[in-house]
Amino acid sequence: MTDTVKRAATGAAAITLSAGFLFATPVSANAEGRNGTTLAATMTLTTKYAQDLTWSIDKSVSPKSWALFDGDSATSTFTVSVARSLGPITASLAGQVCVTNGGAVATEGLAIRNAFFVQPAKSAVTTATVDTSTNPVLDPGETGCYPYRVTLDGSQIVPGATYKGTADVTISNHSGSLGTPSGPNPSATAAMSATPTSKGPKTVTVTDTNGMSWTADGDRTWSYPRTFTCADAGTYRNTAKIVQTGASDSASVTVGCARLAVTKTAKATFTRDWNWTIEKSVDQPTVTLERGQSTQAGFTVTVRGTATDGEYRVAGAVTVRNPASVAATITSVKDIFQGAPIALTCPVTFPYDLPAGGTLTCSYATDLDTATDGVNDASATQQHFVYAADGSRVAGSTSVVHGTAEVHFADPTKAKDRCILVADPMAPDGTFTEVCGHADGSATEQTVRYAAPIGPFDDCSDHVVHNVARFGDYGETGGASADVLVHSSCTPTPTPTPGIEIVKGDSAGHAADTVESAAVLPDGHAALVLAVTNTGDEPLRDVVVTDAVVTGGTVSGLSCDFRSVGGPSSGTTWAGPLGVGASFPCTAQLSGVLPGTTHHDIATVTGVGVGSATTVTDDNPYHAFGQQVSPPTDTPKPTPPSDPTPPSDPTPPQPGQGLVPAAGVPSRSSSPVHAAAQPKVLATTGGQPGPWVVLAGGLVAVGGLLMRVGRRRADAVRPG
């Protein structure tokens, strides 16, 4: 439908049909029967076509930090740069729409919508709604102006073109169209410049907090050096600023400053050496005593000590510490005391780069002539440098860092023989105590007097009582004596001479005490028998019998029968006493002598004189040979005698008696005895005799074997 159909009714809607579309336009409920108003409107339009001109500033420094020693210097280079740049192109349309209420009633539903065209085009490039909220209702006769601004972009921007703006101003109570928004349509035109206008300064001025300034009309860079020392320790901040825009940038240099530290130790030492002398005297150097008589003698002991100081020495260490984060170049380390240099022992050679955070320790020790106190001064010489901004360096000045220590000789660090122990065998317990020199080194003296008994003596000889007082135990030694001569007129008593003898053989009668007389053992076994006799002139105590194998075979079961001398029936030791001339037997078993091998063992006996306390000893060897066994041959068995004679019972030796020798038995150094030469007491017929009979018979036979030659030569008895 192309016609417009209107229907007005209270509270109804006006229906507008246009070009086949149906629009519903609200109608005021009281549109009929109310008064309307009229409007007048104007519009302004301006164009803006611009491009921003911007400036940036940058400031940097290199190097940004320095680790210096007090005495070093370093240069950093500051760089200031400014850059001019064009910003994005901007375009906009701006102006205002002014509306005047020409009627007698206030406006209702005021609205403004702008459309903009690039002439001669009829289509709008953009539209915008104008904000009327600042004055939405115009009273009769009131004029309200409403500003607007529209930003153009892309194809909406046509440099050099003329732009037209048309405002559609409507109210809902316009006279003649109450209830339908209507109103005037003011317009305005404005031309867009062909080129954008620049926004921002074309030339700028740059200032720097270092006092310098520069001018730039484009991109520019300036550099300048700045030298730092330990006076600048900390953070040095520098700022450059564009005066016209206020833009600024800063750069900072951090300066660390360090100083070598030198410390030292000094220990003064010296030795105090004490020299001691001792004197001793007796009030009775000669006395005469009867046997059993004694007397008292008074002794005087005096010790004196004097001290000598020496070996003066000062020793210690010099330590150089680098607290910095960079290495320090040390050209020398020195030490001086009493104006004289002291040789240092350092683990490095100079010049030496001491690592960051590291330490260098040099030791020293020097001998002095006297104990003179003073100040020990150590020093380290450091090479300083001048550093360029590129990190290169050249040698600069040097500085010396000192460290001192007091040298004080107080007490001796070593006191040689300051104290001594005095010993006197005749002095009563507690007579002497430790004697020490004075702490200050002054001379000291101490005298001790005591009485000691002289005698009694049991003999009739003259005696010299040799009394020596000694000191020592700590290094210094010395002694002094005071002798007492004791005369005696009684008759002397003979001195006892203890002696002991051991003889050994086997039950077959072999003495075998030399290699030449070695016993031949077909089966590698032998029953050993021994006899021990007191050959001295005093009883013996603490008798001990042992047997040691030198080579080949094993000796076991050594045991002695002490019953004949009043002791136990078995064992190898006996407390005694073993009377003068008394003897006792022992037995042992030899086994394991292999065919073709030799055996050698030694039996030993020791004893102690009861009166003289003299130890005596004797030993006797035994040699044997293991016989090679040949294969058996047919040999006629022996025929027993027709009238065997029963053996006689052997009689054991009585207490205190020696073993009875058997006739025809060789001495212990003779050739081996064959079976036919054995004593008759060992013969047997009929049943087997009891074990004690065999043992007793063997002991009697060997006793005879070993004792027939009488007493051994005198050199067989050896006092211990």
C-alpha cells in the first residue's frame, strides 16, 4: 500500500504504511484537544584533518656499574637520544545544533539526529545522535544548543572534499503533528583541507641534569663521559628532559668501593732454661758396727736452681683480605719489626691478583737477640687502575694498606726444667717434694735434712753405704752422693752356691743328647724320661720344668712326679723346697717323627736359691731320627726259652733318693743303647705288668743311664 491511513483515538496508535512496511508510531493519549508548539533550529559544522608530531627521548649509560678500590677511577659514557615521529592521521566533524521553542508550551520528546554527506553524494557517510540530556525540555521561548563531534576513519575521510551536515530535530508535540515526532532540518557545510595539519613542536630543547643542553629538529644523539671514583660511591642518577613536551629518561651508574684489609698476628715466645745443682753430705762418714748392729746417720741435701732466658722469637701470619667483587692486584707484602724487615713466606709470587672475596696469608718467624716489646707493622702494596668505558685499563697509582700487632714478651712460653723431682733411696717417704724455680726467673735454693739407718749387716765384711740423691724426670738430671764406710770385725759366713741339673733320655735307654748319638725311631715315637737334681749347697724354690721342640715331631704330656721330694704327683712347676742332692723324675711323649726326618728338643729346668735368691738353670737336648721302613721278609719266629725266669718287681725310689743306676748302661753322651742292653728290670714274661710297673721300671732304667756317670761337669750348672 502507498497511501497513508491515519486513525486517531484516545490511547490508540497511529498506523503509518509506507512502501509496503507497517510502522507503529506511538500517539499521546491526550494528543487530541491539546495545544502544540513550534521549533526553529540552526546547525554549525567544522572539519579537522590533522597528524600528531611526537618526540621520544632515551638515555643510557655504559658501563652501568663499577667495582672500584679506593685509588681506582673509571669512566662511563652517557648517551642521550631524541627521535621525532609522525603519529596517525585523524579526522573529525564537529559543531552544534541550536533549537528554539517558538510556541507557548514546553517541548516534549526533543531528539536530534545528524547525518553527514560528502557532496555531491546523497548517501550519508555517517550518522550520529546528538546528546540532549543537558536540556531535554525547552520552555516556551527558550533556546538550547547541543554540541556534537563525530570521528571519521578509513573511507569516511576525503581530503579536500566538502562535507554537509543535516540535523533532524523532532519533538512529539509540534503544532500540526501532535503525537508524531516532527520538526525542522537545519544544515551546514564545511570543507576538509587537502593535507593534514601537524600537531606538536617541530624543534625541541633537551636539558640534562649534568648541566648540559642541546637543540634538535629531528633525530639526534649526544654522548658524554663521566669519571667516577670512590667519592661517588653509591648510585649516581642522571636525567635528560625535552623541555617542550616534558618527556624524560634517566640512567644510573652504581659505584661500589672497597679497600683491602691487612691483619696480622704476632706471638712472642722465649725459653727459660733452668740449671740445677745438688749437694749432699753426711754427719758420720765412718762408723764401726758389730754384726746385726745399726745406727743413724744424718744427711743434708741442697738443690739450687738458676734460670737463663733465650731463644727469643716472634712468629705469626699476615693476612690480606679482598672484600671486593673484583680481583685486587697486589705487588708486594712486607713485614717490619724494630725497623728491620722480616722475611715472609707467601704461597704466591708477586704481582698477584687476589681473587674477589679471597684471602692471602703469609707466615713468618724470626729470631731476636733480646726480648724487646714493640709494634709489628705489616703492609700490602696495591696497584690501582684507570678504567675506560670499554673496560680497558691502564696502571695508575699505588697505595699501601697497613696492619699492626703488638709484640709483648711476658711469661716464657717454654720453661725447660723449671721443676725437678729429688729422689733419695734412703730418705723416708715424703721427705722430698717437687722443687720448682720462681715464676719470675729468680734463683731458688732448697735444703732438706733427714736421718737414715745404717745397718744391720748379717756378714762380717766392711760395707760402703752408697747414698746418692738425684734429681730428674723432666730433662735436667744430676746427682750427689754421701757415703758411709761401715767397719765390721766379725768372722764372715760362707756364701751358698745354688745349682741344678736336668738329664734326659728315652725309655729305651738312649741319652741321645748329641746329633751323633741320636736315637733311631722305627715308628716315630718315643717315651721320654727326665731326672732333675739339686746339685748346689742350698735348697731351691720355684722349680719349673719345660720342654721345647726345635725341629721335627711333637712332645706332649710333660709331667713330673714330685712325691719323692714332698711335692704333688704331677705337674711341671713346684714351689719347693727341693733339698740339696734331692731329685725327681719327669716323663713325656714324643710322636710324629716322620721317616727320614730328624727331631731335636731341649728340656730346661730353673730354680731359685732359698737363701741367696739366685736363679739357676740347666738344659739337656734330645736328638732322634725317623728310620726308613723296609718291606717285611720271611724271618723265623723266635723260640721262647724253655724255662723263663719271672721278672723281679722293680722297687720305686724312696723319697729323697736319686734314681738307682742300672749296670752296663752308657752315659747320656754315649752311643744309642740297643734293646739287648736294656736293664733287666724292663724284661717281662707271662702276663703284662700294670702301667705303674712299666713306668717305674723305665724311670729306674733311665735314672741309672743318666746318673751312672756321676755328677755332670761343673759347667753344666749355670747360675741364672
